[in-house]
Amino acid sequence: MAKVSIIVPIYNVEKYLSKCLDSLINQTFKDIEIWAISDGSPDNSVSIIKEYAKKDSRVKCIEKENGGYGSVLEYAIQNITTEYFLICDPDDWLAENAIETLYNLAINDDLDLVVGSKYLVYNDDNEEVYDKSMEPFCQVIPNKVYVDNIGEFAFLHVSPHSKLYKTSVAKDISFPKKVSFTDLLLYILALTNVKKALYTDQALSYYLVDRPGNSMTDVKPRIFDYHITVFNSIVTQLNQKKNTSDLLYTRMYYQFRSICRLYKNVSDVDIKRQYYNKIMNLLNLIYDQRKRVCKGMFYGSFKDKLFCRLIFNKITRKHFFDRVVL
């Protein structure tokens, strides 16, 4: 019986899919099931999955109507029965010992979450660059079991790379449909249920950073819609939780800052007008949690703390927002 489910959300990635699936079926840890889920992919991805499923019974070929990345995660998380799961995007791949390493760490201390490091792989020359998978100011210590201060994990990178979740911590999460960046939503909201977690600085996955169509490098206007929808969903669900760490709200404040930076770099005046009020509404949403945001700002620099004070001040916030963002 499988102990770990590997979820592979698939849409228009036939060029990369075989490398991903090869890395999964060749894991040193064999007690896995691979949920290869086509989200209405119009290319040849389903045929590729079916070929792998013929050769390896652990590969499940699942086809569904297109609903976006979050719909795949929600479908899989609600239906898997294994104690743990991991997500591997189809243009990425895992180190051969990834599942074995993460699972053994989880089982040894009955962890709800194990997060590892990764390699960044650049498409033009296949250069592999080690990445600690954390923000520069993050103070999470490798190989330490965290029972308190789980909120500190919010400042590890939120992408699904090298993350093993206990399935139970994600069962109550609602995912918006037809949007990207729902890996942020999964990670932040799962942290509200995590009681024990560990970070390892072993690089266990490979992230293809700059492939064409990668949503992380795509700057089309719809990206703002995705970010705004996901931000609203996360904060709304955080507000419904009890005993939520203040650091999770601080992390969402930094996400707001990130959206503002994207907005500032847009040169199209019409797009700026279209999204101004929507981004201001994000500020209003996080403004209601300003005290909690500020409690977690001990991580930030003096500049970060000053920005926070000005953007959350009733008198200065709109003027400061316009000056900094526009």
C-alpha cells in the first residue's frame, strides 16, 4: 500500500513530462502512487501518461476538465488516502532519493511538514544553482524540529519544490479555480494546521526556472488577476482560523509588496488604471490585520518597518501608496 502520493498537475507540458515521470518512478522509495492529472491538457500529455501507466501500476492517469492549478490540487488532496503527499510540477523533477529522505524525516519525528532545498535549473544552458529555498532574513534552522513558532516557516519559499505534507493539514483548504499561484495558498494555509515541521538544507528537487509559459516568469495582465484572487482567498481563509500565527499575516504583507512591485513595473497606462483599485483593495484587506502584521516585522529591515508604518497609517497610506506604487 502506498505511503506517499505524488501529485503532478499537467497542462501543455508534453516536452517536459517524461523527464518528470522518470524521476518519480525511479525513486529509491518505492511505496508511492503517482497522480498524473491532466487538467484538460490539449497536447499529447495524456498519451504520455498512459504509456507510463501501462509500464508502472503506481502511475494513475487522471483526466479532468480544465479548472486551473488549484482545481487539480483540491481534487487530488480530497481524494488521496495516503498519509503524506508531495507535489511535483511536470516541468520539474526530483532527486532520486527525494521521497525517501523526506519521508524518513517525517516518520522519525511524526512531522506534519518537511521542507527541503532545491536546485534552480536555467533552460538556456542547464546550469544548476543551489537554492536554500528561503528568504534572506529567514531564521529557520536546518534539521531542527519546530513545535512552536511554526509561522517562521512562512518565510521559506512557498513553491511546491521538496515539500512533503501530511495530508490531514490540507484537507480543509478551499482553492480558487482558473488561477495560478495557488501553491502559495496551499503552503500558507497548511501552516495554520501544522504542529511539527522541519527544514532540511538538502537539495531534493530541480526547478526549471525560465521555460516559456512558466507562470513565475509570465508578466501578462492576467497575472494580476491571479495574484489578487489568491491573495483575497488566503486572507479570507486566514481570518476564519483560530490561533493563526501573526507571521502568516506578515508574510501576506510581503506578498502585497511583491504585487505592488509587479504593478509598478507595468508601463501600459490602461492596465495601471484597470488594476489600481483592485490592488488598493488588497491593502484595505490586510489593513484590518495591521497590528498582527507589525508584530511580525521584527524580521524586516529599518526600511521595511518604515514602509509598513507609512502604508498602514490612516493619514499617509493613500498618498504613500500612490507615491511608491505608481
